[in-house]
Amino acid sequence: MSSVSDRPIALLYVIRDEISGNWLDLVTEDDVIVLVENGVYRQQSQLPPISRIYALTSDCSARSVEPRAQIIDHGQWVDLSLRCQHIIRI
């Protein structure tokens, strides 16, 4: 199981879709992205170049996807949510 970074989080982006609007330029290195639902289908080229990109294990398993992100479980997602200043769902 992957560990989740202890660095402070400015924004937590929860990405639910394979394709979504122009939000990539807003993401900073202090932010975190969690891919859930159909968001786990995203390719590396569809994500900003930051180090903290995670994918929810249950959604990856349900879709038989091996994402190019660190895998986290629901408990780790909750930990990330509690440490961030704001959550943005896309």
C-alpha cells in the first residue's frame, strides 16, 4: 500500500471524469489530485506535472485499470481530505 505524503496541502482536486474543463493551469505543487470513478482512466498527459497524484484503489479495481498514479485506499483519501484547506470536485 502506498503511503501518502505529509506535506501541507493547499487544494485537493477530486477528479471524477476522463475529460473535464480547463483546470490544469490552476494546480500548483502544493496541491493534490485524487482520481476517482472514471477519472482513473486519465493518462499522464491529461494531468498536471505535480508529484502528488493518487488514484482510488477500489475504482481502479472495478475498472481493471492500472493508473500512472500512486494507489490509495478510502482511509488514505480521508486523511488527505482532513489535511487540505479546500476540496474541489471536477
